[in-house]
Amino acid sequence: MTINWRNIGMFGLMATLFLIVGLSQSWSLSLAILNLCIISAIMSLGVNIQWGYAGLLNVGVMGFAALGGVAGVLVSTQPVPAAWAAGGSGILMGMLCAAITIAAITWAYFKMSGGTRTLVITLVGIVGYFIARSFFDPAVDAIESTDSAATGNLGGLGLPIMLSWLVGGAFAAGAAWLVGKISLGLRSDYLAIATLGISEIIVAMMKNEDWLTRGVKNVSGLPRPVPYEVDMQKSTYFKEMAANWGFDIVEFSSIIVKLSYACLFTVVLLIVLYLSEKALNSPWGRMMRAIRDNETAAEAMGKDVKGRHLQVFILGSAVVGIAGAMLTTLDGQFTPASYQPLRFTFLIWVMVIVGGSGNNWGAILGGFVVWFFWIEAEPIGLWFMDLITSGMADDSDLRAHLLKSAAHMRLMMMGIILLLVLRFTPKGLIPEK
Amino acid sequence: MTDFLNAVVILLNFLVIPGLAYGSQLALGALGVTLIYGILRFSNFAHGETMAFGTMFTILTTWFLQSNGISLGPIPTALLAMPIGILAAILLVLGTDRLVYKFYRKQKSTLVIYLIASLGVMFLYNGLIRFIIGPDDRIFTDGSRFLITAREFKEMTGLDQGLAFKMTQGITIGVTVICVAALFWFLTKTRTGKSMRAYSDNEDLALLSGINPDRVVMIAWILTAVLATIAGTLYGLDKSFKPFTYLQILLPIFAAAIVGGLGSPIGAIAGGFVIAFSEVAVTFAYKRVIGYLVPESWAPEGLVQLLSTDYKFAVSFAILVIVLLVRPTGIFRGQTI
């Protein structure tokens, strides 16, 4: 195996950029960018599994990331006994009714046929909906009025937040199964549109179902897997260490916290990368690529195209869900309003395309490069606008407008980068082997 | 009897008229998606942003006209400004086609490549729009607000419930009827329209019979830009202009196009109204209607609302899912114009 100096050089260049930010701006900022870069890299690995391995277009990355985030809340926050007492049984009964309804509809769908089937499904659906609502509505009201300033939701399980990374992956996988079951096997743009739809609905639910996620009131103060800055600043051992290294104690503690996050995230990144590489180079990976490149031929060879697509779609979404849960862990809070399609769906796409679709290392590099410039584009854009408007009078309206709009430049920049890469180097920075 | 009429008036006022107006806006939007699908054979994710772009230029022109004291009296000035918006949108989409899509047509790229390119275009337009007009809410309606106000209606009929018919709703419905009639006349009666249908039906045969593909594609983009700007402006007049809402309206528009049958213009119109009416009907609170129809003691306590308005996207999505499960080709079997 030859050593690929070009790729090593590109990762080296990326490391140099972090060093430059660390030396010129601050180490804390550099590490903060690094942490989000790692999470972005995992998300783009997930999308790469779907797009690069199998050619599936997922336009709902935002929704799967949000499902991961909600897992963070449900796993780690403390349960609220008063809310459970007020409406827990109602919620459970409502869910039971909903489950029975769905089971009855599924049964009717497979066991009946023709006009009776349509009639039965419609009737069961309507009746089941109203029965479930009759349990849900009073329970939801009761829960939301229980101490609504502090909680107003059911709370979570009070388990360690790192468990939510797995749970988040499972949630995302479940949603992916549902979407995939419906829209795979049809034209490829139907999957794109269906994922777009489900992601909008997931985020709308998170904003409105206050009993579950507190909605737009947000959940903050999620427990951390790493120590708190204040605790560290109190310990004498730590004080001595900061003094020895010649750092300010506040900055040193923040660096240590971010570094511990970075270590945890790197472990996840390496695990996902190892598994993805193993899968890609296995017979399974070769079969996936064969299906991607020629579905008809693969089907003629006896491969279950729809089944494989469903499998790979679920796996990719699960990885995105894991990354979403990690993001919530890093933020320490869950803010449904922060899930914007441009930030979560399209930016990840730019990462995958720029990095190199079909190549895991490419997806990681893409995640790092794109996130780095997404963050640093704001100061650069501002500087650029300042430069081209420096000839204008200080009170000029155009100058003020241009300076104010500099932030929107990065959307445009990302669009242009995506189009240019897609057209001129469709293989990306690190091409598929 | 009056109770029954009052109930009907409430339904008309809050369900039928808003449904018609919203359905018209969706239908115009879905027609644009369907035209591009029929000719270029991909789902254009940048369509919502095309609508927003045309609307933005309409708004800028409206402001210019307003500051010069030009208006149409009771009718919104935006209608006068619309041709400029349409022109801007046409230039934009033709420029995009030349710089982006033309290359992939030559390459005979696969569908997903087009989709990703259209995502990139969407990103680009989005930035452009936010850069020029900003992300905030803009209201640009002027002229008189109502064709019939609730009070006039009450005096006219003597009923308890008023029927308010907003100017913007009337204009939306009127303009849509004109646009749809013109489009169908163009597609079925003119030579160019027929060549477009032929191209959409069977590309190879159309090429053999000497139809110029570049011309067909160009006209498809022009028509799309016209429809998108009109749809966007009407939507903006009826609600308000906010770049973000044009990103969200993409889902109901796609749903409308697919429900009707992607590629079928009649389907797009039917789909638009199916989606709009289901959305309004499912999120409508029936409390007052039932209150008029049943004896007082039976009147419901809750709002009798099937789904909160925050979930209107879920309605388009649910219909989309049902269509994909039961009849993936849509109501009118799509694929051709």
C-alpha cells in the first residue's frame, strides 16, 4: 500500500489552520471549532453512507439530527414525578390507543382488499384518532400546567447523557425505517421530498409538544459527561497545574473541558470511521456500489435493491442521529428553534460533495473544511465588505446595508462552492478509490 | 334556518374562501414544478426561492412606484409592479440554466445530480435574497383591504355572521383563473405549446420531428418564472413576504404536484386545491359551526380542531404519503404535459 501524501498533506493543512486560529485568536475558540468540526464530520459520514455508498438523496438531515437531540433530553434530564402523576397515565393510554389503531390499520391493509379495505381503514383511523386524542388532550394540559416555569414536561430518565448517543441513533433509525419503507423503490426524487417533509414535521413537533420537550421554552442545563469549569477552578491540584503551565485559570479550565469533549468525540468518530471503512471494503460494500452504479444489472444478479437501500438508509440516518445527540451534549441545551434546514441539511451536503462522495476520509475532511470556513467566513466576509466599502462615506446607506448583509454572504458562498465542486471536480477533495 | 345559514357563512368565511385562495397559490406554484419536471425531468428544489426572488423584485418595484405616488387605486400596486418581478425572475432562471443545468443536460447526468445542483441553486438564491432584501417580514399590500367587509355583509343579509372577502383573496382567485386559462390555451392551441407537449411525451420522437430542444427548455423556464413570480406575489400579498416561508411552502407545492401526478398540469391544479383544502379543513376549529347546527346543550366544549395549525405541514405530508402508498403516479397519471 502506497502512502497517499496528498491526503495526509490536506489533513496536515487543516491541522495547521487550527494552530493558526489557536495562536492568533484563542485556543478556546480553536477547540470549540474543532469540536463542532468533529460532529459535522460524523454527520457527513452518515450522509456519505447514504449518498456515497448507495446514491440515496436525504434532504432531511435536520430532522434526524433533531431526533438525536431530543434523545439527549429524554435520556438525561431528571424525571418530573408531579407531571407523571398528573398526566403520565393519560399519555400512556393515548399511546396505547394509537398503537392499537395503527396495528388494526396494518392488519386491515394486508388482510382485506378493495372497497371494504378503504372503508375499514378510514373508519378505524378516524375512531382511533379521536379515542387517542380524548386521552392525550387532558393529560397534555395537566402536564404542561405542572410547574410550567421550571419544567412543564415529563422529564427524562435521569441516565448518563452519553447513553443518549445510542438512543439518538436508534430514534433516527426508526424514523428512517418509516420514511424508507414508504418512499424507497419509487423514483429517487420521492425519497428526497419525503425526507424533506418528515424533517419539517419532526422539528414542528419539537417546537409544539411542550409536554415532551418543553417546546420553544428550550431545555437547558443538561448534565455533562465531563467536569464543570467551576468545580475544576476550586481544586488546588488544578490551580497548581494552571500556574505551572502559565495559563489563566479560567481559560485553562475551559480548554480542559473542550479538550475532554474533543477526546470523547474523536473516539466516536474513529469507531464510526472504522466501521464504515470495514463495511465499504466488504462484499456488502461492493454490492452497494454495484447497486448504485447500475440498479438494473444488480437486480438481475439477484440483489434485493429495495431491501439494501432501506438498510443503508437506516444505517446512515442512525449515524446522523448519533451526531445530533452529541451536538446537544456539547451545547448542554436543546433549542428546537435552532434547527434550520440551511444549517443542518444543506451544509452537510456541501461537506459530503466537497470532501468527496463515496470516500469516508473525504467526508471527514469535507466536514472539517466546510465547518471551519462556515465559522471563519463571518469575520472574513466582514473584513472583505469593509475593504470594498472603505472608499464610501461612513454614513452611506449602501455601506451600512452591505456590512449588515455580510452574514448572508456565506449562504451564497456555500451555494457557489457546491455548484463549482459538483461541476468541475465532482469527485471532491479525496476521490473515491 | 338562520342557524344553518350562519353555519354555512362561517364555513365560507374561514374555510372555503381561504382554501380557494391558498389552493390557487399552491396550484400556480405546483404548475411551475410540474412544467420543469415534464420538460427537464427533475424536481426543482429551487422553485420556492424562484418564487421569493420574483416577489422580491415585485416588492422593490412596488416601493419605487409608491414613493413616486403611482398606484392602482383600490387594487394593490404590486400588480402593476409584477411585470418587472417576472422579468427579473426570467433573467435569473435563464442565467441559472445556462450556467448550471445546461452542462448536466449535455452530460446526460442522472436525476440525483440535477437534484443536488438544484439544492445548490436554492442555497445561492437564498443568500442572494437575504442579501438584497434581508430576512425580515415585509408587508407590501396597499389599496382597499376588502371587496366585501363583514359589516356590509351582515347589513345586506341580516345574519349574525359576517362574510369578509379580502381584496387579496379576490385578486388571487381572479389572476389564477386567467393564468391557468392562458397556460392551457398556450399548451393546446399554439404551435410552440404543442411542441412542448410532444417533447415532454417522447423526447426522441420530438427530436426526430425537428423540434429544437433548447427552445423548448427555454420556454419551459420562462413559463416557470412567470408562474413562480405570480404565485409568490399573490402569496406575499395574501399573507406577508418573508424569505423563510418560501422555503417552507416548497413541501406543500411538491405534495400538490405529486398528488396530482408529476408532469401533469391539470394534476398540479387539482393537487393544489386538494392540499389546500385538506390543510385548512384539518386545522379548522369547528366549534362555532357545530354550535349553530346542534341544540345548545349539545354544543362542544373544546375547539373541535383535528390538528393544531402548527402541524399544517403534517397534512401535506400525510396526503403525500397516502398517495405514494396507494397510487404513486398521482390522481392524473403524470409524466407528460
